[in-house]
Amino acid sequence: MQPSETLPAGRQTSNERPTRERVGLALDETEAAAAAVEHMRAAEVAGVRQVWMGQPPTGPDTLTVLAAAAVRTTTIRLGTAIVPTYPRHPLALAQQALALFDLAPERLRLGVGPSHLPFIEGIYGLPMPSPLAHLREYVTVLRAALWQGQVHHQGRFYQVQASLPRTPRTPILISALREKSFHLAGELADGAISWMCPVPYLLEKALPALQAGAAKSGRWRISRSRSARIARPCGPRRASSWRHLDGSPSMCRCSPRRAFPSHPMGQWLMPCWTAWSSSAMRLPSRHVWPTSWRRDWMKCT
């Protein structure tokens, strides 16, 4: 989901671009790097215009995989959705984005976000104070590096003095679930990446917050949303895909009422969610997340 005026002058708006240009694939970020690269190459041959990958805490490094794919492809856009911010310094991420720019100019879409407690504190062992404030400072440093080529920042979380040899001007998107995150995306970033948000919530709550953030910063003239990202398993293995999704703590261990407290869709989803999370597709007991993590992972949004 992006403000309509984030594209460089002369680029088409979403309503002028065919659907194929605006719909992409989300790839399994846990598979072997060589297989992921081959899937991206095949997707480009098939006419897919963009692919997205997340960054699991113990899987292959997504930006390294995208760099390998960049030299095997020519036009397909490559996106991260998302790279967690706490384990990776914003200047280090800017260096990786610069390398992608050199390999595949203007093809990277850099999605970042705080992730959640089970990953950051539970796996990395890193403290996760003030996720939204941390994200604001992280994106401030990252944007200065990628869009201005210079960073002179003294803040609560980062103190950075650096210059990049080139300014790739890579679009930055941030993960967002509740309205404050969408507002921050409009204020500082080039768009937002949602997760499990009902479409009415995106249109009635998220988009106005995104536009309000952009208006506050004076960075864009806002008229409409350019795009939104919605995931759905498909194909002959759809049932097994749903079972795979059920293994995610953010899918089956989060209450829609907590995620979308200001929207009736949260109430509407609760019966479905209760039935789903209590079904035979529940996680094996060894994968059940501690109660405190299930309760608190939402704080990052």
C-alpha cells in the first residue's frame, strides 16, 4: 500500500498499469537459495513482474538471495517483506541495498519492520524496547543513506556519520498492522506492507492513516492508494499451503480483535479465527509459543 505520488515523475499510476504489473508472488524464504533463484528466473519467464521474500531468523539471507537472482534476471522487481530491523544496522542494510542497485538498478523494493518478540527476543536474544520509535529512527537513518547519500544522525538508538558513494534512491516500505504504523509509513517511507489485514480495514482505517502521515510530512500530494498486498495460497497444494501458514505465530496465535480493535472486521473474524486456531491444524505442542509472546508480539505495531 503506497501513496499515489511516491513514484518518480513520468511513471504510471496504479489505475493506468495492467493488473499483471501490480500483482506479484511471495516466495518461501526458507527454501534453498539456489531453488529460490530458479523460481525467480522462472517467474520472470512466465511474465511475473515482482517477487517478494521475507527474512526468517534462521533461513538464508534474503538480500543475498535477491542479489543472486538479480544477475540471473533482467526486469523482474525484487522485494523484501520484510527484513527485521533490530538484528541489522541500518547502514549495513543500506550497503546491501546499494549492491543490489549496482546489480539491478531500480528493481529492489526494500521492506523493513521490527518483526515481533518471538523472533527478536526469543531467537536473537535482543531487547525490543519501543518498537515504533525504533522503527522511526531506523527508517530515518536508512532513508538518509539511500536517498541523500549522507547520514549525520545522533539519536536514541543510532549514532551514525557516513557517506555512500552513490544514491540508489531505493523505495523503502515498512511493515504495518495498526494505524500508528500506517501513519509512520506515510510520514517517512514509500509505502506500507500489511499482514492479514481485512480489506475493509485497509481501505477505511489503514489508508487514511497512511495519507495523514504523508500529509503531515508534506512529502506527497495524496489522492489514492497505489497498491495493497494480500496473500493467499493457491494451486493444487492449497490445503497443504494453509497448513504451512498455520505454523506461523503471527497467523494462528494472534487475535483479530487485538490486531484490529478499531474496526468491526476484528469482531467479525473472531468466530472464524477461534474455529481455525482450535482445529486439527494447530501447531504441534513443541511449537506452541509462550503465552507472554502470544500476548505481546502485537506491541511492535
